[in-house]
Amino acid sequence: MTRSQKRVELKPQISLKVNELFDEWLSNLSVREQLLINLERIRNGERVVPFTPSFKNRCQSPRNRISSPPAPRNAASPSPRSPRKALISEHRPLRTSQETSDKFLREKEQELKAKKSRAKKQHIPKFFFPFGQQQLSEKDLNDIIKKLTEIFAQFPSGNAKKQHMPMIMKALCLPLYWKALVYQSAADVKGRITLQNAVYLCKKLYETNHDEASRFLYLAAKNNSFIMQEDLKCLVQDVIESHPGLSFLQKEVDFHPKYVLTVIARIFYSVNRSWSGKITVPELRKSNFLQTLRLLEDEEDINRITDYFSYEHFYVIYCKFWELDTDHDLFISKQELARHNNDAISSRMVDRIFSGTVMRERKHKERMSYYDFVWFLLSEEDKKQPTSIEYWFRCMDLDGDGFISMYEMQYFYEEQVAKMEQMGFETLPFEDCLCQMFDMVKPSKKNLISLSDLKACKQTNIFFDTFFNLEKYLEHEQRDPFANVQDSENGDGPQTDWERFAAEEYEILISEEGVDNDAQLYEDDFETAGGKALKSPTNLEEVDT
């Protein structure tokens, strides 16, 4: 092997050299300052200044450096390089320049953090208040606590009982008919409320819940973020026991659960717009339920409060249910519901209702509970309300695609035509009926009717009755068309369709009971000397018999 073959070929490590040069460039103070300036510009969304590095302090490569002439041998004079040493000694050492650069970097970073935090505080204010915005000052809260202390000092044992709740509600500045919720939240196992518990509840109500809706949910929901049906039972029961307009009902204990269930079903029908079975704070804020609760304090006639609590409305609903429930098992079958209003509802729609599309309680298949019947009757007698429109839209949307198509309208209209032919009425061809419906609803999509289209229409009652309620459809057909348009433009007026129906049905029921009572009294005159005393026409014992 020759010497040339043994020679090892030397290859330069380019990557190491590049790293060395990059480190030298990055250690330059002016370079680092310029990089920080550009970084701040990028964060602020500004234009980056082109980088022009300064070469005055850059370390040169040994190959490019001009070498000094060699010093003469045994020269007594100092080297010409000595003055450079003196010059360097006058400046700060190289180590100090590195420390200055690090300090500069830290200051810049702190300055950027401070600017960022100030920008957040200035440009992103708080905008979401799930429990309302705070309105009660600390002084006002202390005044409420002071009133509570004075009231509890009047009680013999220093503890409050259920009969003391009106005084406590006044001190807490809360509506009177929240008292059942406050009592169950503050009372101990013995039914007593101590001052300590009352003050604790007061602070919880006003320090973390800043509007009426959030306070009501805090009291009713029992550590949940929503209200269920069970949460409102004590409130409605308290209305029965303490409202002067229901004093006649207090002794009729058997009918208390039915009245309570009716009121709760009506509350969820109007307030629970999401159909979830859970009332949330936003739904409470958008409804009139809390205002109606306040109205109970000032109105002694419960029947003048037509929303939720009217006894006459309860009486009509329960009597209608009792007429259909022939076996009185508190459930209605398909055949029994089909008899409603002289077989007015088509059989196809009855099947659709029992399919579970709108049934809230699905434990009992093929049977409708009293709660579901309340929803059905409210929807049937007032087809202009939002929940009613959603109710019947769900029933007619057979495939669940969010639209009522021509096929689905034809499916329900076929039975209407068959009934009219059987009764000898002249029928309207489906094509003509379809044109009328599209002209009335004015759908946003061709040949498809959406839920929003129906909510924007003022004649939804005519639309729905056309397809599954023959009796009401014929009433609309016999009326002057301009009268229907005028009614839709004028709105519901002083009464809604439901309120008009309930008032008329109540008068009919009372007159029928009056005739029955007169006949019974006439027969009793022949059997007894004195005869029987007539019961109140609003006494539900008569319905049960």
C-alpha cells in the first residue's frame, strides 16, 4: 500500500462552522435589539422593518483578518499591539456586554407582558353575566340583614315557623308566594328557621344571584342549574293553601294534586321553550311566570289571573279529561282521545300524537297521561301560540326533516276529503288546497313549509285545522274570508283563543250542573221534607260523581 493510499482525506464539517458563525452573529448586541423590535412589531400586527446588520462589531474570520507584521527579535520596544490592549482595558469587559444584553431582553419581555395585560383589560370587558349584573350594594344587603335580625327578635323562641313566613319574605324583599321555596331552603328538620340560617340564605341569594330569575332558580332547583316539575310542587301547593281565591278548594284535598299538576303542566308549556323538561334561567327571564307570581299578591280573584293559576281553566281541563277517561284510570287511550269534540281530530293525527312525537311522559305506551292531555288541549284550542305551532308541526313532519312537504300535507288531507264526502259536503281538490296554503303561509323554500314560516304566518290555526280538524275547518270555510284576515291582523285582542274557549266551556259546564242540581233537588223534595242543599257549582266533587 502506497503512502498516498494511506493518507486520510480531510473533509470540513460545514454544519459546525455554520453554527459557529450563527452564534457569533446572534451574540451581537445590535442584532438582538433589532430582533426584539421586529418581534414586538409582529405581536402588534405592524410591518416588520427590514434587517440591516451592522458589521462594525462583527468578529472577522482568521483568514480574512489582516495580520500584524512580526515583531523584531530581541526588540526592547513594546509591541505595536500594546496600545490595543490599553484601549480594550478602558472599555467594559466582554462578559459585561453579555450581561447587559440579557438584562435588556428581560426588560423587553416584561414590558411586552405589561402591554399585553393592559390591552386585555381595555379591549375585552366582561359581557356575560349568567346570574345577572350586581345591583344591590353592600349597604342595602346590610339593611336587609338588620331587618331580619329585628324580626327574629320578636319571636318568643328566637326561631321562625311556617306561619311567620310572610314577615320574613317582606324583610327579604322577595315576592310573597316564594315563601314555600324559602321555607324549604332555610328550615331545619324540626321545621324551624334560625336567624343564622336566614342570614346565610340571604347572603347566598344576593351575593351570588343578582336578578330575580337567578334567585328563583337558586331556591327551587336544589343545587341544579335547571328546574324540574317536582321542584314546583311545594310552590303551587302553597298557593292552594294560602291564596284567598282558592279558599273553597282547601277542603277538597283529593283535588289538590290535580290542580298542582295542571298548573305545572301549563308552566312548562309556556316557559320551557326548549322542550327539554328543564326550565333554565334564560327561559325564566323571557317568560312572564315570575311577574304572574307577583300578581298573585295583589289579585284576590284567582280566575282573573288567566296565566297558569286560573281555577276556571283547571276546571275546564279536568272536566274534558274526565269525560274522555271512561274507565277513570287517569289515562286516555287512542279510542278515547278520538272521541274528543265529537271525533273532530282525524285518526291519522291521533295515531301521530300517540307515536311519541309530542308525548312528554312515555312510560305508558298507547296511553296518554293527564299531563300530556293538558298540553294537547292547550295546543288544540289555541293554534297561534309558539308551543302549539311547534306541537302540531312535529306531528305533521312525518319524516322529521324539519319541513312539511306536499306529500305530508296530502297524507293528512286525504282523510279530511273522505270524511267530507261521507257527510255529503263538496270537497276541494288537493291541488287547489295546496295553492291556498302556500299563498297563506308564503314559505321561504319552494313547496316546503318550515317551522319559522308557520310562526311568521298569522293564520296558522286555519292551516292546521285544514289538515286534521274537520269541524273547525268547516267553520273557517263558512266564515267570510275577509273576517279571517281581519282577525289575524287584529291579533288576539283582549283574549286569546284559549281564554275564549275556556270561558265559554266553563259557562256551559256550570249551566249543565245547575240543571242537574235543580232536577236532583226537585226529586229530593218528594223524598224528604227539607231537600238537599246545593253544592257550589265550582266544587269538583260533582265531577267525580
